[in-house]
Amino acid sequence: MTGSIVVGYTATDEGADALALGARLARSIDAHLDLVIVLPPEGTRSSAVVPPERAFEEHVRAQAEAWLRTAVAQVPADVRCLGHVRFNESFAEGIIAAGEEFDARLLVVGAANGTTLGRHRLGSVASELVHSSPIPVALAPAGSRDNADAEMPIPRVTAAVGTRAGADALVEEAARLAAAAHGTLRLVSLVPFDVPAGLDTGAITLAQNAHGEDVLQQVRAALPEGIDAEVERAAGDSVEDAVAHLRWHPGEVVMVGSSRLAQPRRLFLGSTAAKMLHELPVPMIVVPRTRAEAGER
């Protein structure tokens, strides 16, 4: 698994969370880590108090570079890491552009300020990314920087799989990540929340079992040697209930596919993934639906 992990960095707790997850992902798959701070374009940071003078522009950039040096120094020595300053009116667009520039495997951002420790809440940048990025986006739970799992490799990758288009792309991406991290793969079937309304309980159970077994057989046939795959049915009265009752390994990550509403090669966080996010205690990676189908990277 080649390429870079791009972290949308800010000198805040949220930036530190993103940095911690990015470093762990980079170490797990032997990828390069690129920390990116996005500043407004030069000449646009003026105000009535501070004019857009060249000295001020240089001061802002120097401060950003100082923050990056401090952050890079915190990254484990066995992870290759560089810091970069980029300019864009939109932080999210700047991160996406950096991801394309560095051939990124993943973009990583932290949770919104004020989020409960260990949980997720989308801030404006993360929300824009999970609804527009052509590159998978990894969301770090609040407090990742202080988590005891911060330096451990990824032991297992869980792919939340339904019946809608894009499942194959998601499973392929999850299998690649698990293989690169030398971890195992779990497929969680979301069929009960993905079937037409009106089916009785027996029909749902039959559909769930058949779908889970079918996906498992397809994935096993394509998995690299040594990668374990298991299927678990997410039982519950709702998506939130099902996710709350799943067991998670320390250091695990979960991957979900983009909604069918997404534009080609772009993300759009669907309602099922959004509901999962409320209960997840682990990082979530959102994968563009057409990514693997298009043969990218």
C-alpha cells in the first residue's frame, strides 16, 4: 500500500488528535506522513486593525511553519514525516488539493471542538470533506492524542457492508488496508437496515444470513494469504443500537462506503454512516463508492 497519509493539521487539540491517528495509520501501512496547514491566500487576511502588509503575511506563515516543526517533532522517529503550508480560501479544499498533490491514500482530520472524549462529531471541515473528497477520509475520535492505543498498529479493520452499490469497492479497500497493516478483516452486515421496508423478521434474517455468507466467500477468494476474515451480523433495533453492541478491539478502525447519492469519485456521507458515527468509539474511514471500481491507486 503506497502513497501518503495527509493530516489536516491545526495547532489545537483536534489537530493533535488527527496527528495521532495519522501517525498510527502511517506506521501501520508503512506510509509517508504529510502534515498540512491551510492558510487563506496571501493578501486576503487583512482587517481594519491589521493591513495586508508583506511583513504580516510572512509572520503568519512563519507561525504556521513553527507549529508544523513542533508537530513533526512529536511524530515517532520510525514514521517519515514532513510539514507543509498551503494556501486556499477553503481549508477542506486545501487539504483535498494537498492529498492529490501527495498521492494520498487517506486524509485525516479530528473531531469538532467540544466533542465527548472517544466519540465523533463533525466540524465544518470534516463535514465538507466527507461530502466532497475524492480520497478516503479518516475521522479521529476526540481524545485520540491521549489514547493508550495511539502507538499500536491496527489489529483489525471492520467494513460495514450493506446491500447497496459500492459494497465491493468498500470491501476491496478494507482488505487492502488490513493486508498492509498485517491485521485481520471483519465484515459487519448491515442488511437489516438496508432492506426494503415491509419485510417480516424472518425474511430479514434470511436476507442477512445469505448476504453475509455471500460477501464472505467473495472476499475470501480475493484476500492475500494470511489475512483472516470474519462476518458478524449487526443485531439491534436501529443502526445506533447495533453499533453500540458491537465489540471493538483496541486500535481497530471501521470503514464505511459513501452514499449512493455521491457524485462519481466523490464522497457523500449517507444516513447509515452518519448514525453509526454517533456511537462509534473507534476511528471511521469513509471510502468513495467508485474508488476501487475506477481502478484508482
